[in-house]
Amino acid sequence: MRILIADDSKVMRQIVKRTLRQAGYPDAEVTEAENGREALDVVAAGAPDLVLSDWNMPEMNGIELLTTLRANGHGVPFGFVTSEGSPEMRQRAQSAGALFLVAKPFTPEGFREALEPILG
């Protein structure tokens, strides 16, 4: 299983990676991107099984990444891992096609609950 983590914080990408392992996905092949534009290139080069994206990033934010992917016909499963957890943000994410939004701070259990229906 291939997972793309898009977040402008290297530390946060490492935390997400560690949490994925703790949540029961130790064999996931993880690719990283520093922003939405880089993530777009990674998906175009070979679609991952899941994209985990921050909301606020430079160059192209997470919601722009998601809407661009969908506009280009990429149906890759997509979820947000972000500090932006307001009901409005959740609604906007869902309307754009995100399958879930995991708010920071998160737990391995929270990740498992969000990912289980998608990754099995």
C-alpha cells in the first residue's frame, strides 16, 4: 500500500508516518511532499492508494490540491490531517471529495478509525 503525506512541516510528516505505523500500517510505502504542487506531481507520476494532506501549505494548499486532483480526474482516496477542524472546514473538505478529516493532535486510534474503511 502506497501513502502520500503532503505537509510543509518535515516534523509533522515524520509524526504522521510514525502514527501510521502505530495505527497498524507498518508496511505502508510512504512518499512525502512539502506542498500541494509537489503532491500533485507525485500523484501524476504514480497514483498512491491514499493521500494524507495538511490544509495549510505554501504554493498550493490542501483544498486546492484536492480540487485540482478531482478536476483532473484523479479519484485517489484523500483525507486531511490538519489543525483546521471546524465544522465549516469539515463540510468544505467533504464537499470537495475528502473522505475524512483527522484533527491535530491525533492518536493512532483516530487514524485507524479514519483509514480502516479505506485501506481495510
